[in-house]
Amino acid sequence: MKALTTLIAMSGFLREYLTVLVFGAAAVAMVGAMLGAGSLLRPKRAQLQKYISYESGVDPVGTGWSQSQIRYYLFGLLFVMFEVETVFIFPWAVRLEDLGLFGLVEMVVFIAILALGLLYAWRKGVLRWM
Amino acid sequence: MPSLVAAAFEAPYLDYAALAPEIVLTGVLLAVLVVDLFVDEDRKAVVAQLAGVGLLASLLPVVFLAVDGDDRSMFSGAYVVDDFALVFKALFLVSGYVVLLMSTDHIEEGDYWKGEYSFLLLSSLLGMVVMSSARDLLTIFVALELLSIPAYMLAGWRKRDLRSNEAALKYYLLGVLSSAVMLYGMSLVFGATGTTVLEDIARELGGDASEPLVALGIFFIVVGFAFKVSAVPFHFWAPDTYEGAPLPVTAFLSVASKAAGFVALLELIFMGFFGQDNVWQPLFWVLAVLTMTVGNLVALRQTNIVRLLAYSSVAQAGYMLVPFAVGGSSDEAAGTAQTAVIVYLLIYAAMNLGAFAIVMTVARRTRSGEISSYGGLFTYAPGLTVLMTIFVFSLAGIPPFGGWFAKFYIFKSAVDAGTGWALALAVVAGVNSVIALFYYAGVAREMWMQPVPGDDRTPIRVPPALGAALGITAVAVMAIGVYPQAFARLGDLAQLAVR
Amino acid sequence: MYLNQFLFLAAFLFCVGVYGVLARKNAVLVLMSIELILNAVNINLVAFGLFRESVAGQVFALFVIAVAAAEVGVGLAIVILIYRNRHSIDLTEVDMMKG
């Protein structure tokens, strides 16, 4: 009996995924049709420059694997830290009125400590592009 | 779908008196960070002084709370201030202060990042202070990360030194892996019980035979903490990290960080999983035997004093694991086991910090960590030699020094438990104490009887801060040796209520 | 409920992560493997939280995400430090001291 209910529950679970599958198939078909029609209709004149990867109008230099500047790392790190801290702010924001003054005070303390971190980064010159 | 939306919000009760040590410490560490930003390079000593005064200031509320004596509980039992918490808060703050004293000259002469050093040390201490009160899986996790992450950075503090880099990398990778494994165990325990508060977990689990899910969860959690306390076979990061890290940081890791791991284990095992002793008792038995034996045998072969102390601290962790392996049979056994671990941690902190303070003092002149550089230390630094002898004999467990008393409690817990396995463990611990005697006595023999290498007898200058650190630890070790009853009382008081 | 599907996914991710930590030599790939373990934990926590009708699972997962970000920040800093000093992040070469 338990196995049967599990099976029914399973099929319900799979049915929900069927929607996803149909949606995905439709998306693939649509894009395929558009691209296919485009390649049939457009004129083909092969030129070397057309095969260079597009990089905002600048000629690409070097290979695909290139090391990025170490400075990007500092910015990336700073960004990730402050961005991840928003996971604590969102739950507070959606229940702002319920949490009332208590929530507000706690959040101000939290953001103040985060702001000190930003102050530290600023004084250490992390925010300046040298 | 079950509804996860909570009912109307009710602000949790915050007992600011109970939180005072944490609040003061947080305030001080933020002040240290800001002051460091606006102080000139040649006046950086102010920052370290501020950190030291702040540490003592956060010790004050701990004392007041201890005098007051009430148990205070917050967040439905997730954060508790009781005697257990207060004893360990005091231990962490005092040993943090000693480490700060030890660091003063070391950091200043090395031209390191002085302000950040104090800030990170205080952050790590805040994690430990929180850990003493944590009675909830989530709080334990956050406290553990708060104390570990600054420690990873401190281990790599000598940025240009490849050894320090290596120390930081090894410590970091194994630390992060162990906390990931521990978290996986916590998620399984949460799944089996539906709560993260240890008291409720104990109630849900009861004394029933373990489900596989629970057994697996407890196994992963214990393995995760075995890394933190450097138990064999999860110890291999410890000697390398201890050798490569700056010496005050090594002292900090081997004492405070290890103690914090044991505090978490005490809370988890004796509060949360006490009824499930069929899972954790055998596990701790194996860990204790391996840790004692391997730690002591490898320590015998060391020629570098820091590596010797590293392996000796691995072996000491093994002694501290013994009570865990015998404490599950009854409530009384659990009580004795907890007292044994708490007393051992307090005494171990004093004697190990003292030994490291001596190593730092001697290394300032000899610039060497080899044991042979201690040859004939008595002829030109008799005071240091006597102190070091006290510390190593205390570590070896020879009466009348404090370490003897700590070992006595370990054996007592095993004998009181009375089962065959417990007695076997006591025998293993006894044999190990004898093995340990050889290398500890070897250090003493080098200092008292060997000739001075290079016949360089210029006396060693002891800077005042380092001298103060030596004084505090020496007084602690002597006081414990002379008045052991007071410490036993402390250990009895600080027991966690089992279930 | 379909709890076991989530648990299997999490257990699989956990095993892949542990394998990666043990088998990879590149420090950054080891860091990524540890992230896999942490994500296994998050899946477990959220699935169990739903199953047990307790919000604690989701809260725990949020904390794991935030702390993992801090850990990775420190880890990458250590890796960069080592790269600057020895121009390689191959873990088998970081063995001046033998445990």
C-alpha cells in the first residue's frame, strides 16, 4: 500500500516536471526554427574577419585563456562579501512591519558593522583603481 | 505544502547582563579595527594596548556573572550562560591575554600588520567566548567558523615566508574540509530530530537504539571535531602548521583553539547525544588510543622543540579524549568524565602556554628551534631553565606540578567507569605517560647537563610583556599544584546538566 | 513527500566533493570541491526543513551560504599568496615540512 501511494506521489511529481519538459522542447523548437530560417534566407559571403569572436568592436588579442588582473580579485571579493550578507537582510525586509522596532535596531547594528568593513577597505585603498 | 510562515513575531528576550562579555568584546574589537585605521605607523603599540585592556574589560562581566551565580538561558535554550560557560569564557579571555602579551615583541620586531593582528586575535576569541555558551547546532557552527577563519589568516601571518604560507594553506584546507564534514553530520541530525537546540535533540533521540541516520550524523560530527582537536588519524596538519606559523599563533592554536574544539565536543556529546553512547563511545575509544600512542611515539623522534611540542599537544589531546570514551555508561560517569576534561583543559592551557613562552624567549637569542640549542641553558639563564623544567615536568604529569593532578583525574574517570574497555584504556594511557616521560625529560637533560653550543653564554634578555606572560602561566601551574582542590571544585561546578 | 530524492542528490554531491578534495592537486579545484560538500549540506538542510515543517533548516542554510563566502574569500587570499611566492598552486609542491 505504501509503495502504491509513493508511486502515485511520484507520478504527480513527474507530471509537474512534464510541464518543464514541454516548455523546454517548445523553447528549443522555436529558437531552432528562427535560426534555421535565418540561415536559409540570409546571403552567405565568407570573410575571415567574420569568424573573429566579437569583443565590442575591438580586435581580440591573445588566446582564450588569459589571466585577469589581480586587482579584479579584490573587487570581486569585496562584492561577494557584501552581496552575500544580503541573505540576512532580505528575510528582514519582507517582514519589516512584523519585526518592528526590534528588527530595525538589530538590522542597523548589523549594517553598521558591515559599514565598518567598508570603511576599512576604503582606508586601505582597495576602492581606488591604481 | 506545509506552511513555513511563522506566526506573529514576538521579540526574543535579550538578557544584556548575560551577553555583556560578548558585547564588550565586540565593541573592543571594532574599536581596535577603527583606531588602527587612523593611527600613525609609529604609534601602533596603542592598538595592542587597547586590545589588552579590552580583553581584561570583558573579563569583568564574566566575574560579575560568576558572583551572581544564576543560570541564564536565551533563545529557547540555544544560548546559555551557566557555570560551564563562565569557566570557559574566563579561560579563553585569560589565555587570549597571555597570547597577546607573548605577541607584543614578536609582532613589533617582525614589522607585521600589528593592528590587524590584534583585531583577528580578538575576533577568534569572540568565537570561543560564544562557543562556551552555545547550546545549539547553528550557534556552535557559527562560533566555530568565527574562531577558525581569523586563525587561518594568523597562521599565514609571515607573508613572505614559504613555511608560513604552507602552514596557512594546510590549516585552511583541512579546517574547511572538517567543518564541511561536520556540517553534513549536523544536517543529518537536524533531519532526524527536526530541531537544532541540543536539549530538544536529546529529548527527541532519547536513549533508544540509534537510527542509521543519527549514527551517521554523530559519526560525521565527531570526525569533524577530531580534525579541530588534532586527533589521530586527523592530526597531520598540526605539526606542519605549528612549525610554520608565527610562535605566538602556534601557542594560541595549540591551547585556545584546541580547547574550543573540546568545549564544543563536551556540549554536543554530553548534552545532545548522551543517550546515543553506543555510537560515540567506541569511536572515542579508538581515537583516544591512536592519538595518545601515535602522538607520543612520533614525539620521541623530534629534534625541533616546536615540533616536539606539536606532537606532545597531539598526545595531550589523546588524554583528553579518554573521558569521552568512558563517560557514557551512567550519569555519574558522565559527571566524572566532564570534570576530568574541564580540569585537564584548564591546567593544559597554563602549562602549554608557559612552555611556548619559554621557547619564544630562548628563540629571541638563539634564533633556533633545535632542542640542541637548549644545551647548558642553566649556566646562563637559570630562571628560565627552572621555569621550563616545571612546565615540561608538568606536561609529563610528574607530581607536585599541576599536570600530575590533571592526569590523575583522567585515570579516575576511567577507573570509576569500571568496565573492561575503560580499564584497558587506563592501561594504555598509563603506558603512554611513561613513554612521554622520555622526551620531556630529554628536554630537561639538555638544559641542565649538556654543554653550551658554541660556548655563547650571553644572558637572555626577557622583554617585560613576555615576562608577564611567563609569570601568569608559572603562577597558574604552581597554584594548581599546591591547591588542586580548588580546581577540582571548579571542574565539578562547571559540569553540564546531562539531559 | 519525495525526501529521499533530495537526500540522494545531497549524498551524491557530498561524495563527489570528498573525492575532489582527495584527488585534485590544484588548490582552486579543491576549494570548489569543498563548495560542493557545502551545497550538499544546504540541500539536506532545506529538504529536511520542509519535511520537518521547521524553518530552522532554511535559516541554517542561509548561515552556511554566508560563512562559506567568508571561507572562500580567505582561501583564495591564501592561494594567491602562495602563487605570488612560488608561482604555482599545485598542492603536491607545497611540502617543505613533512607531517
